[in-house]
Amino acid sequence: MLGDGRGTVHFPSPVSASGNIAGRMSDFVHLHLHSQFSLLDGANRLPDVINTVKEAGMPAVALTDHGNMFGAIELYNTARAAGIKPIVGMEAYVAQGDLHDRTPSRSSSNHLVLLAKNETGYRNLLKLTSTAYLEGFYYKPRIDKALLRQHSEGLICLSACLKGEINENIVKNREREAEMAAREFLEIFGEGNYYLEMQDHGIPEQRLANEVVRRLSRKLGIPLVASNDAHYLRKDDAFAHDILLCIGTQKNVSDPDRLRYYSDNFYVKSADEMHALFPDDHQALENTLAIAEKCNLVIPTGSFHLPEFPVPPGYTLQSYFEKVVRDGLDERLTELRRRRGGPGGARHEEEVYRTRLEYEIQVIEKMGFPGYFLVVWDFIRHARENDVPVGPGRGSAAGSLVAYALRITNIDPLQYDLLFERFLNPDRISMPDIDIDFCMRGRGKVINYVGEKYGRDRVAQIITFGTLAAKACIRDVGRVMGLPYSKVDRIAKLIPDMTKSLGDAVKDNDALAAEMKDPEVKQIIEVGKRLEGLTRHASVHAAGVVITPRPLDELVPLYKVTKGEEEQVMTQWDMTIIESLGLLKMDFLGLRTLTVIDDAVKIVRQQGIALDLDEVPLDDPETFRIFCDGRTSGIFQFESRGMTDLLRRVKPSRFDELAALNALYRPGALSVGMVEEYIQRKQGRKFSYALPETKPILEETYGVFVYQEQVMLTAVAVAGFSMADADKLRKAMGKKKADEMAKMKAKFVEGAAKRGVPQEKSAALWDYIEPFAGYGFNKSHSVAYANLAYKTAYLKAHHPVAFMAAMLNSELSSSDAIAKYTAECKNMGIGLLQVDVNESSYFFTVVENQIRFGLGAVKGVGEGAIEAILEARRRLGRFRSLAQVATEVDLRAVNRKVFESLVKAGAFDTFGLHRAALWTSLDAILEFGQKRRREREEGQGSLLALLGGGGSAGSDAMEPVPDRATPVWPEKERLRSEKEALGFYLTGNPLSEHQAEIERLISHTTADLKEGFEGTATLGGVVNGFNRVKIKTGANAGRFMGRFVLEDLTGGIPVTLFANQLQQFGHLIADDAVVLVKGQVRERGGEMEMTVEEVSALDKLGVRPLIGVDVLLKAAAISTNSMLRLRDLFVEHHGDVPVTLQVQL
């Protein structure tokens, strides 16, 4: 190692797996740097940092985020790919005492920079950060010196910034204490592993501290190192970073007492800038390279870390795997024989199953995954045995016969030509990916079982990071900069939800570009551009769980969040990183549909009807009539408006057609015409197969390449590909990379030629496959989810009341969804019984052929209140009066607000009194109830009871009784109150008398719009919450605009009238007015919103004659078939007015 006059250090070799540094390089590297993973404090994106340090000739860079290792693997991979040495570290918080001490006076902590020299240091960092979150968290994730002593090996320590213990003591004029602390850290980390750190961001205290630090260095022989506390990339990022701090601390930028950085010098400085700051500290700068040379961490990859599955005595992991798989197949074949009427009824001979199974066993064992399958088999078996519904399969795993034999999936892969290689490619060893759907209620039970089986310290959920998305970023920036909410809201609503970047939004949106002329708007957009995409917060992933063979913190850093009394431990790394390190990651997904199916089946069985949905025929006419008629509200994956339109056109008659539609109804397939091609061929249009070899593969989808598996099978049949090579072709087509596709085409044509296929025919087949294959879907997933869809449709067709009750129960928290499904109940002729305090349970229940509303559907009535009511009812049998309810329930749980909601909902109508009378009596009744409860608690009774008259009679005599003479609420007020309590109208609707007219005039319902429709729509409904808002800026400043919610029988949608429309139609708008509204529908802020073009009063429309019909056609949807259907429609419904066709190009 040689040095020049400025402290340049020359190393002999380039960055490699061994970690050495080389080449022409800078004489300084950054060892104190914060990325976006120092949440809402760091603004550095790691790829940008790597590019910057590479351009500056810096051979290495460290990452030292606050207390965590969120970005460690991203740094490691990104830096190594760029030829830069990664130095994994963190800036720890060291408690001023014991890390378990939560005493407020000892809550502060000091910073300390820790860098991993090697794998031992890396493992110690994992322990330190995990313990900081799991045991030491008190405002910050803290460690202490005792923990440092246990885990100091392999680490280099820097004394940190002004918040470090050394500098903090110096600034407080405690040089002796600073010296003692330096000696202690030197003793902990050892000679050559502890450095006194100097920084200069223009802060006077830093310069003071640096002088003393230099003196301590000379006195104690501890080397110096210079760093810059880099929180953002460039100097001109300082203002955006300041705004980020305000977002993180929830302060306004104008707040004088908020957290702020002293200067704009906390960026990634060049070596020249560092030399200018420390002109006389060459060795301190040189030591940055010396430290980098010492750090040679290589993180082990390329192996799998599977949990150890305990096998019974006498078995190895492999032999036990083989036993349970073969036993499982025997059970499956017995079931298949029974279902299909003997061996001859099966599509394939049993030997075909056994041969396929042995092949799969061989591949799984060769890849080293028997333990993986046993782990999954075990917890799914536990779920089924403990009444936790499990899905039939998800993703490519449904293509495995082993998974079917183990009942991991419930789809016979041979029956549907599903491919094992789509799941596991024997030529490419990678961890299997089996995602499991569980009932929403039971998912947690399964995760608990896994934790108990393998150890709580070996099972954790997985982290996910929320980011500052473009729209939310603008709202955050505008808020902390103090801009008016209305202005920020207007700008945010101009940004599409799925926009890639704010820069793209400005380019593509003229209205947004025009707003940029306003300096304030321009500033929030410019700041937003710098901050969008940064990590905002960490939370638990909805499904991901990791299971490890040894304690988690030996393999991954851990993180903990606390919600109330519940603590959730999760990894600090996301799913992608967990998988890349060879750890077992599972998705335990909660699927509402499984809960619905389970609840519905239980209701049916309670009625004395035996039902096993795995045994129902897959060709049931009534079930297919549900699909063909488009009556699919509540049907899994088939209830959107677009899908129902597609079903009515296709009129599916076979199960495989449901699977195909599930695969086809996706944007890619729709955009290239696959769907239209499929429909026309299904409806009888003639077609031919390019080669006879493709007929058995494509026959079920009318010659259209719908599935990825069809592409794979074609490559095998026509070009002689192995299944493994066919899977590579499938992946290449999905990526659409031109160079890979050219190579694959050459291999395809060459392989076909060897099998006697002329080049022009194989090339033509390839050209036909290519545009479709990129949008082909996974058949295994389509079949599995079509299976669930069929089961829900079967329930709706044969057990409609039970099914709809289960659907309503699954949506208790959503009044919009309940409104939608109650409307569907009415369409199906299912009677709905109102909430009743004497009859309703928490959930919706079936009463003969009707559905009784549950108390859980009433707004403002929580679980505690409902349980108190049900407990009293179990004790009494029935309530005889409102006063008895108030006397017998715990009024601490069932307060006045609860009583009010129940009155409005009609829950007390059972007492034979109208709601106004009940409402006006609440004060007296609740006072009586509280008094009676106090008397009971104090051991007192009524005088009549003491004289032997009986407590019950005495209570009756003294109860306040609602006054029947109280004026009845007008119908509109009664219904409005009912809607407040339920979120929708139940016992009546202001629209009921107009509904037939509305249905004749509208183009959509509000429920239709919530499925993602954008464009012109005409709606009919009742106005609610109308208000006028004064416009403060722009051309219409001083005028008014209007807002209201338009509600129909299926829900509601926010509506806006701009100034001109309000002036023109304002006289028609008032709360409770029934109107027809035409306007533009767009998605804004995550929900659909309508901007008014025209408003009509419904009662005036009857006298307006129809003068014509305009039909708007989208050019992309026009085909010969669709035009013929339109012609037939006109012929069937002829009239006396002209029809105009408009084509939207």
C-alpha cells in the first residue's frame, strides 16, 4: 500500500469476489451515508449513489442507515454489479445505559457507525439490529455497550457525528468523559478497528469537536477518519430533503421549532471537496481507503436454507417424502375411480398417473426439495384437519401431480393437461413457489401452527415498503409547504393514479402543464420529482412468511412493529431479497371467497342438506345458466361488468371455457384481439390449424393460443423441444426481448425442420404464436380459479339464500358492498328481514328462504356493544321493551350513540312503536336503565320487590314508556335516518317509484362505474350532501362550484359541477332531489368521480319525446360479428326515430 502527498492509497487488484479494490481511483470513499431506508430522513437512492461514486472514481462506498439494514443487500448487489466494493454497515443507536431501560430520563441514545469487515461482522450486524428492534426499541431501535461487547468481532467502528458519544461529551465541555468513552470503544473493538470520526458541514460545534478529536487521536493513538454525513445526493437536493424531513416529522416548513439541518452540505461530496474541508488531515482521508481495504464481505448465496422437517423414526427425509406422496396418489386414484364410475371412466389410465408421479419425485429429489414439499404438506394438512378452508391451488403449483397427491392443490393436472415444468424446470434449480389461499378467518391459525412447529424464532412475516407515490407525494409536499388544501387537491387530482413519474405526468397532461405557470405549483412539482418513489414507511406484507432452519437473526435482520397490544415481528428485507438468499418464503394469502364458500356450505348443512362441493358435477346446467345470463354478482372473478358482457357473448357451456375466459379477460389479451378471435370461433366461424400437431393442443380453445402451456406443448410437439427448453421459450416470450426471441425462433424452425416440417410452415406458425404468446396466461392458475368460480356459481344457482347470506357476511365492513348485494338479493327474489334486537345475531342469518340483517351491519355499533346485547338476550330469552334493553345490557358498552343507531336502523321496531317515539324516549329510558343497574350493583331493589311483589313486576310498573302520540317521522326522514345507520336504504327507497324510468334512461349504475369505467356516462339517482364551494383562484375566482353524492340502488359516486354547470343546472340540485346526470367519469384519488355536463329533473323527462338514438362505437371493438349483432338488435327493436352511429377512433 503506497501513499502520495494527498493521502492516495494504491491497491493491487480490482473489485472481485474477494473484495479487493483497484484501478484508477479517488483517494476518498464515503463511509457514512444514508439512503432512502433511513426512512423520511435519507433521500439517497442506491443506484444513483453507485453511479455517482463510480463517476467520481471512488472504488467503494458504505451504507450506514439509521439503526437498520433495510438496504444492505440492494447495496451489495448494485455496487458489485457496477464494480464498486460494497461496505455493509449501519449507524446504530447506543442507549445511555441498558437497552431494556425505558426510563424517560434515560431515553436518549448516541450514534455509532458500524461497518462489516467480513461475514462474521455481517452476522454480528444482523444480531445487533435485530436485538435493537426486538428488545431495545424505545423511540429508536437501541443497542447497548454490553451487547456490542458480545458482537464486536468482525466490525469496524467509527465514532459518528455530533450525536456520537465522543462528540456529545466534547460539545458539553466534558473532554475527560470523551476520552474515557474513546478508550472504552477501543477496548471493545480492538486495535485497528476503532476510528475517531471527523465531519465538517459548516457547523461551529463540529469544528470545535474536530480539534479535540485530533488531540485525543494523538494522545490515545486512535486513528482519525474523515466523513461526510451524506443524506442526499447533490447540494441542490438540500431543499427537497428539508421538505422530506417535514413530511417525516409532520411539521410545516415554516414552523420555527421543527427539525432542520444546519446547512446544505449533507450530500455525496467529491474527494476534492473533502480535501478542501480537511486540507491538513491527509491521513484521515487516506484512512477511508484503508478501512475499505479491510472490508471484504462476501455474502453467501447459491444455497437453500430450508427448515428441517421432522420425520418419523426409521425414515429419511427422502423416503418419508416418497411414502406420503405415493400414499397420497393411491387415495386420489381411489377417489377418481369412485367419481368416474370405475377405471374406464378416467381420462387417463392409472399407470399414466404413476409414471408422471415417479418423474416428478425424481426431479424434486434431484433438486433437493423433498423437505420443502413436506413442510407445505404438513401445514396444509393441519389447516384442513382444523376446519380452515384451503384453496384448490394458485399459480403454477397446480401443474404438479405431487402437489395434487399431497393435497397441497385440489386440481388434477392430468385432467387439464397442466405441466409440471411450468412449475419446476429441472434445468434451472430455483426454489419452488407455492402460494396458498386460506380462508380469511383461518389464515392466522395456520401461521401460528407453523411458528409452534418450527419455533417462534424461526418464523416471521415479511416486510414491505410503502413509497412516496406521485399523487401522494404532491399532497405531502403541498401540505408541509403550507399551500391551500383546495389548490393541492386540484393538482393532485390531475395526476393519473398509475402514472410512472411526475415528469411524465407533466408531459402527458396539458392541464397539469398549464398549472406549472403558477410558481407555487411549479415548486411542489419540482420538489415532488425529487422525492417521488422514496421509501416512506415499512409495514408487514399481506401474505409473505419466511421459515428458516435456525434462528432468524442468524440469517436475516428483524424488525418489529407494535399495534396496540399486538406485536408483529418481520424481516427487514422484502420478499425478493428473502428469495434471492435461498430462504423459504411462502405466501399465506387470505381469500374472502373461501370464507364465503365455507360459510354458505355450513348454512346449507345446518338445513339438513348434505353438500360436498368437490363432488358436484362440472357440467351442471343451472350453474352454467348463471354464467351465460351474466348473473354473476358475487361470483369469484366473474362479476365485473366487462366480464358479464363477455359471458353473455360467449355463453360458456364447458368448464374449460370458464378457465379460458378467466385467462382471456386481461388487458394484454384484449388489446391484441385474442378475445374477439376466441368469441367468433366459439360462435361458429371456421378456422384451421397451422399444423396437425397443434390440433390436440389448441382444440379446447378453438385454435387460439390462450395459455402459456399451449406454447410449451407446441414447441415440444412441433420443434422437439424438451419441456425444460419449452419453459425457457415461455419465459422469453413473456419478456419480449428481441435478441432472445430471434435465437428462440431459429431453434424452433431448426427443430421443426428435423421433424419434417417445412421451414415456411414452422416460421408461419411461429409468427402466429408470437403476438399471442406474450399475453398467454398460466393455465394452472386459470383452472384453479375457475374451479372456485364454478363453486360459487353452483351455490348461487342451487342454494341462493345461503350463498347471498355468506356474501353479505363477508362484506360487513363495507356499506357499499352490502348495498350492492342486498340489491342483488332483491333481483333474485330473496326477502330481506330488517335488523331486529330480538332476532338478529352479529351476522346475517338465514330464516327459511329469507335473510335477516345482522347487528354487525349497523354503523356505529361495535363488536363489544353487540356482544353485550347478545349476552343479555341469551340470559333473558327476548327483550320485552326498550326500557328492558337499557336495564339489562351494559351501558358502558352500549352507549347512547349505539341506541340511536339501532333506533334509526329499525332494530327496536319489534316493540310495536314507531321510531320517532322510541327516539324521543331515549333520554328517560337510558336514565332509567342506569338507575336500575346502579340499584342492582348496590344490592337494592324496588319497594314493591321488598314487599314481595317481585322484581319483574316492579320493574314493569316503573319503566318509562315511549309516547305513541309523538309525531311520526315523515317517510323521507325515516329513510334518511335508516340510511345513516345502515349506509343504504332497506325498508324503502326514494328511488323506488322512479326505478323503472331510471333503468330505461341510464347507461350505467354507480356499481358499474366502480369497476374501472372511464368516459361518458348517464346516471339516475338521488342527490345527497349538496354544497356550494367558492372558487378562490383562476378564471372563475369568486364564482361557485357544486359538489354532491349521487346515490342509486347500488351505491353512490361523488359528482362535481363546475361554475358554468352550476349556474345552468343549480336550480335542479337539492338534497333528496331525484335527477338524471350525464357527465365524464374519471378515477381520482383512488375512487371514481363524475364531472357534470347535463342535469335533468326526472319528473320532467316523461313529457320529453325521444327524437333519436346515438350509438357510440369504439373502433377497436368493431368487427363483422359485432356489427351483425347490432343490426339484429335494431331489427328486433324497430321504432320511429333515427339512429346515428358514431365511431370513436
